Amino acid sequence: MTAKRGVPDVLVVGGGLAGLACARDLVGHGLTVRLLEASDGVGGRMRSDDHEGFVVDRGFQVFNTSYPQVRRRLALRELRLRPFTPGVLVHTEDGPMRFEDPTRGSRRLGDLRPGRLAGTRDLLALAALSGRDMLAPAGWLKRGEDRTTRTALAAAGFSEEFVERFFRPFLSGVFLEDQLETSGRVFHLVWRSMLRGTLCLPGAGIGAVPRKLAEALPPGVVNLGSPVAELTDDGIGTDDGDEHPARAVVVATGPGPAARLLPGLGLPDYRVVTTYYHAAPRTPLAEPVLVTDTRRRFLNTCVLSEVVRGYAPPGMSLIATSVLGHDQEGQEGWLRDALAEVYGTVTTDWDLLTVRTVPDALPAMPPPQPLSRTARVAPGRYVCGDHRATGSVQGALASGARAAREVAADLAR
Ligand SMILES: Cc1cc2nc3c(=O)[nH]c(=O)nc-3n(C[C@H](O)[C@H](O)[C@H](O)COP(=O)(O)OP(=O)(O)OC[C@H]3O[C@@H](n4cnc5c(N)ncnc54)[C@H](O)[C@@H]3O)c2cc1C
């Protein structure tokens, strides 16, 4: 059966990474597609705004070049990517210590020396973990018993002290939880992707990524300002009462709206994160490096304008600092004090530019964590998004790809 005139084969609801990837692959299967996005732009959780001449991402995030879905879909050169310094600067009670990625060919170990950040046992464990995760086939890392990241790190031979000094502060910014309770399987895959790729930001902000994905779609596929209110027997209904039929509907809306549109859909808990954006008259650190804190007063902080100069207007600097949970009363004040200590500078002349809280930032991924779930939820109804795979750019894109494969296979029957 083919689509009736004017009726698309597939309606994709939501223009985040998952919806965009799904729409692109459906078009590749020769199907007619309409993507309905509620807001005024594509990208969902991955958007950037112009805020008084600063580029403000909707929550601090980094772009990893090694994700297979990223390499498959994007011409990286067009994103004008700017790298972070490989490794992180760890703020400890004993002052700043540098964790350098030894696999980058750097001859320096930074503070990865006995008596500093790591002991000999930790260095050996780090070499073994990194060698295995970087070189083993991904399929091998996906198999086997799953356990928490904390258990996986202990099993890999790391001392409790090194875990507390390096892994726990660093990974809390990756998984948006600070108990190391995320699946060890997911940790190994993320560690692999970090070793194999470059952490960076696009020259025009993180929102350039979904914009590039949308540019790859034929004209007319993406419809902005089109909130979907309900799924009907043969398609969807919009907020203004219009009904749009289609042979299949893919819900790619993110968790909250997906639960409303598909009652009974099982969803994981989601992690909340808040990013504080400060403008400063001079840079507090002349390096594009991510800073973590062993006292865990924040997840991470960095001078974004050192990564991409254009994130701040000339003569200004932009600092992003993220914390778990919602913005609390008085939090910005004590955070500013912590940042003064960490950067070793005065922060009283910094302006708080804006605060971005993302309530549904990342799905919780406790073990045992399935890395991919079917998109089919009922005849003609499908769902995709990071909650069907892993909470990451790779997971969202891969879930969209899986939904497209399942829709195409079903419609071909
Ligand atoms: C602060 C933060 C930091 C992150 N850091 C990283 C990182 O460093 N690395 C990494 O890999 N990943 C990171 N992530 C995760 C990554 O950004 C997400 O996993 C991914 O963007 C999710 O994409 P999605 O398409 O599943 O959902 P979403 O981005 O939520 O897209 C859903 C879309 O559906 C639309 N929509 C909702 N309801 C309706 C409706 N009724 N009708 C029509 N449209 C609707 C929304 O407007 C939205 O555009 C981070 C996320 C956040 C928030």
C-alpha cells in the first residue's frame, strides 16, 4: 500500500536529534515524511541562543567526534569545530592537578604521577582500562554482565582515592549523577568514545549540529511551530484541532511529551542539570580546558570563549558552570565564591548572564542497561529518543535510525 495523495507515509513528531535522524533515514528509504516540531527551531535539548551577543547553549554540553552516528551523518569540517584541551584540570584540596590523556601522544603525564593525582596502581589500571576500551571491538564492550560504574572501576583495579579524585567528579558531569551508579557498560562505551574522539564545540554553538542535520532533509519536511496534541486512530491531532493522517507515526518528543502522547510507555527517570553562564571582563583561565572539583561544589566549569572565541563578544569572556538539580536560592552566590577560589581570581565583577535548567536532561542509566530498545509500540506507532537507547548524541541518533528501520520494514510488508 502506498500513501494517499497529500498524505505522508510517516509523521515524525519532534525535531530533536532522534526525530531528525529518523526523518533522514525514512527519506532514504524512499518514504514521504513530515516532521512536526512544536518549537521555533530544531534541536530540542541541543540548541543555542544569541543572548546579548553571547552564544548560550541550552545547558553546557560538549560534542564528541568519535560517535559512529555523528561520523555517518555530519561533515565535521562544516561545523568549524574547536577542541577542548584533552584531559581535565582537577581542582583538589591540594590545588589544581592536571589529568592529561596519555594516549594523545603527549610525553607529559601531567599530574598522573605517584604522589600527585594517581598512584602506581592507578596508573597501571588506567593504562589497562584505556587500552582495552579503546582497542576492543565495541560489540565486546556491550556484552557481558552489567554493573554500576563504581563496581566496574573497582574491578578494573582503581583505588578508592583515585576514583574520588578523578572519576567521580569527572563522570558526574557526563552522567549527571554523582554516585557512579550509571551502568558500567555505558561507562566503558563513553570512555572509549572519549579516547577515540575529540571533545569540542562547533564554531556557531552546539545548536549547529541539529541545524546541519535538518539541512540534509528535503525542503518542506520540517514544519516548525507545529505542536502535536494527540495521536488519533490514523495519524495525529494538532493543538488547533486539525487532524493529519499518515500510515505511521513516530513519537520523537523527549520523555515528558512522549508519556502524554503514548500513555503506558515505560520511561526511565531523568536527571536535572542547571548551567550558570557568567560574563567576565577578562578570562579567568587562558585555556580551553574543562575544570572539575573534588569537593563536588559543581559538576564542571570552563571558559567557553577560550574554546570558541565567538561565544563571547570582543573583550569579554563567557564562563559556563553546571550543577546537578534545579537552581536553588542563594546557589549562584556561593557558586561565585567557589569559582573565585577555583580560578584564583575575583568574581565580584562577573555578570550572571543567564541560568539554564534542563529538567529532562539525561535518562538515568542504571545496570542492567539495554543499549537499544525497539521503536514499535503499537501498530503504526513508534517511539524514539535517547530514552530508547543511551542518554547521548549517539544514543538519540541511533534510536532515530532504529525507528526508521522498523517503520520502513513494516510499511514494506
Ligand atoms: C545540559 C545537557 C548536556 C548534555 N551533554 C551531552 C554531552 O556532553 N554529550 C552527549 O552525547 N549528550 C549530551 N546530552 C544529551 C543529548 O543532548 C540528548 O541525549 C539528545 O539531544 C536528546 O535528543 P532527542 O531527540 O532524544 O530529544 P529532544 O532533544 O528532547 O527532542 C525532542 C523534540 O521534540 C519536540 N517536541 C516535544 N513535544 C512535542 C510535541 N507535542 N509536538 C511536536 N514536537 C514536540 C521538542 O521541542 C524537541 O525539539 C546533554 C543534554 C543536556 C540537556
